[in-house]
Amino acid sequence: MISFCSRLAIVTTGKIDVSPWQKQNQSVDFYHLKGIIESLLEKLKVENYSFEVSKDAIPNLHPGISANLLIDKQIIGFMGKLHPEEEMRIGLKDVYVCELELDKVISSVLNNEVLYQEISKYPSVKRDIAIVIDKEINASEVIKVIKNDNQKLLKDVEIFDLYTDEKMGNNKSLALTLEFSSDNRTLETKEVDKQIDKILESLKVKLNAELRS
């Protein structure tokens, strides 16, 4: 009997969209794709995942720029840069790909409790920040630190950009949108500013993160 499973494929190449604080476009890379995957898993409430360098070569991928993705120590997909021979064959450079077994991803979150709450009648306030952190720190760790800081007014955190270049060495820049709102009043600017300062201080202490100027 032939078995089938649903798979999610991601292919990225070319330049990253310019962010408000950036003065030039940047080419996508391994960490950009890794950030996309982490953001996806964060949205799906997957917490027990990890990336691991494969002991065996992953077909059609660059042997030095690829990794397996695991959930509960079980391989559920792979990611990395296409092998130079594959890039030459299709006539493109710096192509990064990912493939995930959706059935295994979904099964890992089936027992998660889903909570609902009433939508606030008051407008939310969104703020964008960019932080510089070590390349090895997962985006999920950043989000976890922010959310675990018991921010009563913080409603959502989204990572919308990742930036690296040679000048940054072992660091990378993550851009995040933070959304604040209250269930019983319209927030004042100074309240949001205070929350942002508290979040940045927490990120600095726990992850040695710095606000990118």
C-alpha cells in the first residue's frame, strides 16, 4: 500500500524587502529561512522543536549549509541551501529551501488547549523594534522571553524581518511588531513606551540583545 502525507515546501531566493530602518536590500540566507520556519511554528504553538545538522548528506542540498528540523527529537523535515550543482542546473544563485511533513507538525499540537477571549472594544497600538542578537539564538526564544515577561498589555508579537551581513559577525537583526491593547481603556503613549522599555531591558538581561539603531 502506498502512503501519502501532506508536505509544506518553502523556497526563497533574491532580496529581502527593505525595512524602515534599512538603507539597502539584503540577499536571503540560511538564517532568513530559519526565521520564517520559527515564526510559522510559533504561530502553530509548536514549542518542542529543534534544528540539527544532519549526519548524512541531504539530497540536493549544500552539505555545509543544511539541517534537519525535529519535533520531540523526531525528524519532520529539512532546510538549507541548494547544492551548487542544482543551482547551476536551474540557473539561480543562493536558493534556500525547506520541506516539512505537515501531518507530523499538526499531530504534535492536536492536544494543545485552545483558549479564546473577547475582542477588545478599544484600539490597539503597534510598535516596531529591531534588536541585535547572537545568530544562534532562535526567534522562538526571543518571543518566549517577551511573552513570559507577564506583559498585561501585550497582545501579540510577530517577527517580520531578519537581517544579517558580514559586518555583523556572529550577530543578526530581528525586526518585531509588538501589539498592545487594553480591555477597558484606550492606551496612552507613555504606557506603551514603558512597556517597550521593560521588554528591551528583559531581552538585554536574558539574551544580551541590543536595540538596533
